[in-house]
Amino acid sequence: MTEQTVRIASAHGLHARPATLFTQAAARASIPVQIAKNGKSVNAASILAVISLGIDHNDEVVLTADGDTADAVLTELAGLLSTDFDAE
């Protein structure tokens, strides 16, 4: 199991737009990915599940995945979470 902790960069947290970009990328991954906040873990490909976590600016989340491509997948997803989409 590969794990990566990421701090949320978007100024308004993981609201609809950045959450959609994130979950679409997670859905395209060849392996299942989980995202967790405060110990609650959900399917990273589910927009409703991700939004239900109430992820705000500067929150830390933990991404986990298992498989041959886990490192690459988590690096890509972490990059999305580390981008402030509200600044664009």
C-alpha cells in the first residue's frame, strides 16, 4: 500500500470544481484510490464521497492506493490537490 499526505492548496477547499477535477483523475487511474481526512476514508473517484469529507484550505488529506502504478497515480493526484484552482 502506497500512501501520500497532501495539504489542500485551493483557497476555498475541495469544492465542486477542484473536487470534480480530482475525482475524474482518480476515476481514470488504473487502480482504486482512497482519500482520507481525520481518519474517514472514501473512494477518491466518487464526487459525493469526496465532498462529504468537507475538505477545506490547508487541510491535510491522506491518499492511498495499491498496485504497480500507485506511486505515479498518487503523485498525479497530489499535484492536483496542491494546485490552487481558486487563484486561476
